[in-house]
Amino acid sequence: MKKMFASLLALSMVLVGCGSGDGSKEESKNPEIVMLTDKGTIDDKSFNQGTYEGVQAYAKENNIECTYIKPVDATTDEYKNSIDQAVRQGAKVVVCPGYLFEEAIYEKQTEYPDVKFVLIDGNPHDASYKTYKTEKNTIGITFQEEQSGYLAGYAAVKDGNTSLGFMGGQAVPAVMNFGYGYVQGANDAAKELGITVKMKYHYTGGFSATPEIQTKASSWYKDGVTVVFGCGGSVGNSVMAAAEASDPVGKVIGVDVDQSSESNTVITSAYKKLGDAVQKALASIYSGDFDKTDDGSIQFRGEQNIVLGAKDGDVGLPLETSKFEKFTEADYNAIYDKIVNETVEIKNNKAAKSPADLKCENVELTVEN
């Protein structure tokens, strides 16, 4: 009982509201839209923040109250408690970013049929993974992160980098897809150039910035790695700190959103349009399209599990802020078109169990524990 009371007390603390959008701590008394954070923080400059900024943008434009809740622990039980708390606060829409919410939403979508659920990076299923079901009040949205990662790896090598690093967070599907794409993109670019490149590959096991991550990234730069893909929320901040302190200064590839404003070391970011996807889902919900019978004309509607990628323009690199020296916009458009036309095969975590399974002959891969 004490643990439950502590959890509910923590969850009952209403956090950032959707008032001015200027970073002020305005309380939302009657939030219609509530987002739950995945592992990490709301200001991770990455996955959680990118998703919530989409919620805030739609709410502000349409004069709707919103807020977010940070679950006490990253467990299915606590995610269920958080959903219960959101509904008690009056939520009509609950947005959950991360595949770790799949089991919680699988149960709660049935318990709360009048609440709409937007699940990012996952599809609802039971604990056994044998039964998948997305109810009419729920939509599952996933991205082809391997395509975005591929573009980052391809561009990095074409830009002249021959010693690369991938510093992933926890080995969850989205992070793995980014990493697998990164390896394959680097491999294909190296093959075109007739060279072999080196790559260090590591999962930190979490999404926080830590001294240990910074130390490892620093050792990579000292060993000759010139660019590191920091893929995992605040993990990237540790990589950026290491890059800034290195001599010569290292390069960093950001993730999820354009992270160029975080550090001058960021040369590009492998993004997926989290905010745009959430805004489109919310627009469908509030317009009523979400509940309409599927006639093939509505992309964001209930009972669907949709996958967004290059064909939709929802993954890529932000060329307007990228700091490439050799890799041009024409180069980018050419490889992007190949991905859209599916003339490039890019494996994701379902097609390979580990980076080594990708069998990239032009990448000398070192996986570090």
C-alpha cells in the first residue's frame, strides 16, 4: 500500500502544461491530452521531447489543455498506473511514446473504450507476445529508423569519415534499427568508394547522460574515431561533451530530432518526424476521421498500425543545418530516392539479430560490451 500511495502521489503531480509554449510551468487543470514519458526525461532533446512538442503544438493551436506524466518506474504496472492517473485527470487522449507501453495499452484500450490512445514505436500486444490487437480507439505508429540511420552512415562515409562509432542507448527496436541502418549505410558508401571503414558499436543500457558514457566516447575519439552517432536520448549529450573536449574536436550525429542546436559538434541528425506524426494523429482524432470506416483514404485512424518512412517523408537528415564538407544535397537526394524506390535493401532488427548478422564486408565492426 505504501508503494502504491507513493506512486500515485508522484503521478498526481501535474507537470508541464500546454499554455504559452515558452517553457513556462503552467499547470493544466483539465488536460484533455496527456502524454506519458518513456525512459528518460521530457527535456531529453530527443524522443520524449520531440513527441511532446508535437502534442504541445497541436494543443496550443487548437486551444486544448495538455500535460505529461513521468511514470515512477519503467514497468508495465507503473505504465498502467500512469494511464489510470491520466484518465482520472480527465484525459480524452493518451499519447505513449515507446514500445515499452505496448502491454499496458493492450489492456487499457479495452478498459477505457472512450479514451483514444496514440502509441508511438509500438503495437499493442499481450505479455506473451502471441496476441496483438489494436482496438478502434487506438493507433500504433512506427517508423523505419533503419532508413534514417542508413542515410547517416552513408553520408558520414561519403563525407570522408573512415573511423566511426555508434553509441546506442538501450537495445530496444528503434535504437537497434537506427544502428543497423547506420552500419549498412556506411558499408554501402565504403563499397562505392572502394574502401573499408572501421566502426565501434556499443549499447549503454539506458538513456541517461553519464560520466561513463562520456569517458567511453572520449576513448573512441582518442583512438581515432572521427564521428559518433549518439543514439539514445540524453546519451547523445555525453557524446557531445566528449566530442567538445577532444583534440581535435570530434563530430557527432544526433538522433530522433534535429539536434544541431545542442552542440557545434553535431554535423547532422538521423531524425524521424515524431511531432508531425503525433499532430496528424491528434488532428484525425479531433476531426472525427479517426473513427470513420476504413475506405483507404485515411492514414491516421483507429485500429491501424501504420509504418512511416522515406516514402512518407518522415525520416531523413536535416540538410539545412547539417555541416557536411563533401556530401552534397544532390548526393542526399540521389540516395534518398533509391530508398524510396526500394532499390536499396536495408535490414532492420527483425531481419538481423545483431550488427554482425548484417554481414557488411566493407565495415570492420567492433562490438563493445
